[in-house]
Amino acid sequence: MVHGSYSTYVNHRCRCDLCTEANKTYKTKYVKDNVAKDTAYKNTYYLKNRDSVIQRTAQWVKENPEKRRLNARLGSARRRARLLKAKTFPSVDAHIANCYGKPCFFCGFPSDTHEHLIPISRGGDHSEGNIVPACLSCNQTKSGRLLIEWRKFNMVKYDNGEAISAISFKPVVR
């Protein structure tokens, strides 16, 4: 048995690092080489089973509104990044999914969106290091500004020694 080959991974069920990596490499190459074939198969299947596919999709959307909303957000973020030719990375979707429900990076309240620290429109990447959880209020006020510009725009006021955001009057977490 030779380790580091796809056949060893499949035939001998070897799960060592070398064989696992060989399996990933093989699958990546296979997907790249068979994009047209796979697309044709999926299109043919859809045409033959259109009604059942639509019915299954509608049922899934009805049963999983949170996942549907998250998928829409992720797709929208990927699309914007692609249109602006920003660098994107495969692990970003999982990172963005983990952002929801965490404290807002800017104010500390629960987040319901994500924000790019360096906006894509200003040359930022669509990457884990550039994406933070944000509440809707902070996300909308920051918009396409850099963090330092947003801080000036937001004009932090001090009330009894506590920093207060001028936009939403929420305590600022530092």
C-alpha cells in the first residue's frame, strides 16, 4: 500500500494526512476538469424534474428561514466582492456565519449583519481578517467609510465619563 495516493484513500480506506490530501487534490482536479459535464447533468436533471425540484426548494425555504436568510446574505456579499474584483477566500462564508449573534464590533450590542473594516469599495478584501460582526445601526452609518472616518463621523460624545455614540446613543465598547 502506497500512501499519498487517491486509490489508497478509496480502496484501503486510509485516512492518514498524505492520503487525505491526495483525495482533496484529486477531487479538486476532477471538479475543475468536469465543470461542463456537471453543469449539463444538473441542467438536464432540472428540466426532467422541474416541478419536484421547485416543490422541494419551496419546502426547504419554508422549513429553514434562518438558513435561507444567511445564504442570501452570503451570496450577496460574494457577488459584491466579485463585481469589485476584491480578493475572496473560501473560508469566509463560515466566518461570516459565525459573526451573526456575536456582539457588534463597534458598539457591543448583538449583531445581525457583518461589516468590512476596509470597505470593498475602497480596496479591502473579502477575507476573514477584514470582516467583523456589526449591528444594523453601526453597519448603515459606517457604510463605505474607513474606521477612522466613521469614528469622526459618529462623533463620540462623553456623558459622565462614558463614551456614547451620537448616532444610536448606545454605549461604545472599547
